Amino acid sequence: MKKNILPLFTVISLLVFGSCSKDNPVPVTDQEELGTAELIFTEVKVEPHDDHFHYNDFEGAEKQSIKFTGKDLSAPANAHMHLHVGKTYRFELKATDFAGRPAEQTFIDSEEQHFAFWLNAPASSMKVIFADKKADKTRVKVGTVGYISVLKETNAFELRYIMRHLNPGVKSKIDLVNDIQNKDFTKFGGANDLDLKFEMHFVGEEHSH
């Protein structure tokens, strides 16, 4: 009775290929499925404290928000936001999945693969820091919450907020302070869970809406 026997080199090749595939898996970007998103901006008072700052809420603070809906998570037509020079605002991302359940915590829970970028602001017009915390109060840098300080007046521009879902190991290559406004963000491999765009205008105190 004849037996079909694979040549020895074929067997070895299969074993080696299988081993390499397991050791070096191709990164797969598992994007979150989102139904809505909202960015909320609340003015805060900044209090120096030793080598850092405290950001405090106060009565009568300016508060603005913009909601993104639809298949492409678009801003409402003619949506326009003003933030004032010399002020600092806490920004918060609120998101829901397609069942209407809160989803922003998902980004924090998998913080090793998420990082937000704020893009298109004119040079030196704003400073952004992140202030995320896990459920156990551990501080992480993701970009679902943080602070924007407005440094100078600008013309209206399209501000872009991207929540990047990073491939495994990529976040270690990001400067978590200086890359927040890095327009070359696509060099950090992954895909966008959110890409929110809306018109922003940094204005002086005398500006009227």
C-alpha cells in the first residue's frame, strides 16, 4: 500500500512558518463601535501648587458643548465654538455605543492602546494636558479628559479631535506630553476610533458672538 509522504523540507518549512506566525502576530486594530460622541468644555480656575497646578470648578463658569451624531459622527451644521484667551477649560469626552451605553471608559480601561490627538490649532495658540484616571484613581494619559489653556487669539479654524486605537506596543513610542498636537500622528500605527471635527475660534474678552 502506497503512503503519501510530504518531503522533509516541506514539513520543516510548515513548522518554522507556524512558529514564526505565533511569535510575531500581525497587529489587529479592534476599533470600538460608537453611536454618539460629545465634547464638553468647562472653564476652570488654575491654582499653582508646588510644582504643579490645581484646576478648580467655580460658580458661574462658562460651559459649552458640541455633540456628534450620525454614521460619520458629524457636528451639527454651522456649529461654532468660542474659547477665550487667557482662560483654561476642562474638556471631557462623552461617548455612547450603538445601544446607548456609556463608552468613554472603554478607552481608559485599555489605556495602553488609546491616545487622543488635538490637531489644526495655529502654532502656540493652545496648551493641552491630559488628566485621565482609572477606576482605582491611577493616573493615565489617554485624552478623554484634560485641560486646554488658550494662549492667543486666532481666526476661526477646524479643530480636530482624534482618539487613536494603537497597535500593541506603539504607545511606548509616543511622547505623552509633546505629541498631543503632533500632526504626523499616523506614524503611530493603528486606526481612529473617533475623528471629530468642528469650527473653533480663540477670541479676546471683547469679542461678541
